[in-house]
Amino acid sequence: MDPNAHKKGLVNRLGRRELQNKLDAETFSRKTISFYRYVRIEYPNQMRDYLFALWNNLDCLGRIYLAKEGINAQMNVPEHHYDQFLEELYNIEEFRDIPIKVAVEDDGKSFLKLTVKVRHKIVADGLDDGTFDVSNVGNHLTAEAWNELLETGKATVVDMRNHYESEIGHFEGATCPQSETFREELPEVLEMLKGKEEEPIMLYCTGGIRCEKASAWLRHHGFKNVNQLHGGIIDYHRQVVEKGIRNTFKGKNFVFDDRLGERISNDVIAHCHQCETTCDTHVNCKNPDCNLLFIQCPSCHEKYEGCCSEACQKAMQLPEEKRRELFREKNRRLFQRFRSKNAPQT
């Protein structure tokens, strides 16, 4: 791509309310998808502007990260533009025939705006890629092969997602680290698996991208039999439905868009962070100065008016400046203890 093609100003400047009104007024359906690829992108800033202009023209919405190491995209596309979207995407050499994963549950409201950002990495892992072979990844397993290895009882299954993701859904018998970020999880998993270098290891995540890096990192540290779920939980569900095989995932799959989750099984394995009743619905605190992500049942949602605490509920009744002043004195991690207490048992 021509490095002189870079142009500034390709951003969405509408406010959230305007964006929501615009989305609500649409008379067509949208398809929520995700895709990633580790591939060399010579000029990520130029690629960013090219993709923004291309997808903005098709009324696409979503969050896309680009880096010299590749692309990581979650987005929704108007169904009447979907074929054109795929054709234009596949016409880009770096993304030709890139695998697309379609959302399990989709109301077309997954994103409000189009954001394409250039970052150092497409997933923040804290690793120095120059110190190990990032292409030496684990064995990719289909849903059927995954179930077969899982049912032997001889493998250690590791959830490579953050704790608040695994809290609402995970595979049977999975070890679920209690890390807040992928960067924190990698050393935790390495320590957790010490002594199992010769045993089969099974890794999974939402769509597969985190396992690509994690499996290569484990192999670098001497693990001989590393396996990863091809396409992650999203594609696992597709294969389960299409092939009629047993679903070994329990609960919801957390997603990083406005849906915050899509149901993979009817099991509800989490609890409300306020009253501890059975519930797996994630929300963000209605106090915009808090915005804490937590699990809240319908009863508590009504009682606290969508807030994470009485403090935030009271703050919402104050003038904006006073509310922000109070928030600076409030512990943002007020409900961390609830998360830890309700973490999935393995």
C-alpha cells in the first residue's frame, strides 16, 4: 500500500445519543461478525484510513484494531451490503480468504459507531515477540476433536479469557485463571501448568486469537502437546449446531460489544453481584463516572436503578460536577470482592 495514501480526519464525531437514535431508526438488519489474522501490515496507519473509508461507505459499525502484526475486528455489517463487504475485504491481499465468525445471538445492535485504531499489538499480551517463534502454534482442534480429547479426562483445559468472561460461561472441567487482563493471565497460566510439560493441554478463548499467541508461548516454554480450539467458542457453537454434537460449554460467551454476552447453553452458572441470586447478565453501572462492569439481576437493576451501589444511585441525582467530584473519592473497584467470590469453580 502506498505510504503517501495516509489522510487524517477519518473519524466518527457523533455523540452516543445521536448514534443510538440513528441505529434505532434503521429499517434494515445487520450481521455481527468477527475475524482476525496475524499477518505483516507494512503501513498500518494507511491501512487504517483505507479500511475506515471503505467500511464507513458501507455503513459498517464496529471496533477494529490494526498493528504491524495483523488485524483484530469485531463489527456489524448491513445485510444488504454483506456480499460487497466480503468481496472488498478479500480483495485486500493481507486479508484474502480470512475466516469470518458470525455471532451466535445477534440483534444488530452490537455496535453504535465505526472505530478503527492502530495499536502496537492487536491483542495486548505484554510479550516480546522477538524472543520466541510466534508461528509455532498448537494443534487446532475442531469441535468434535475437542470433545473427544476433553472426554478422555487426560488433558488440562485452560480458559485463556479474563475472569469476568469465564464467570458467566466456560467448558466442563476448565481451569479459569482469575486475571483481569490477558497480559496478566499468561504468566499465571505458565505457573499453573508447571510440571505438565509432557501432558496434553487444551486452550480456548472467544474467537481463537488469544490462543494463537498463548499456544506458541507455551510451546516456547517446553510444553509438547498444546492444543487450541479452532475458531474459539463462537465457531465451536456453530459446529455443535450444524453437526449435532454434544455441547460441553456451559453458560454464556462474553463478547466485547454492547450485547456483553451470547448464550451458548441454557445453564446459568453465575450470580448477581449485589444479591447473589442466580444470574449471568452483565451491565455497566448507569453512573457514567463509574461505568463498572458487573452482574446484576432484574430485581437489583430496578432497586438500584441500574447502578452498582447506593452511592452511585445517589450520585446520579446530583449535578454533574458534584457527581464527578464524589466519584474521585469512590473506590472504582467496589465490587471486586463479589467477582472473586462468584468466580467459577474448577
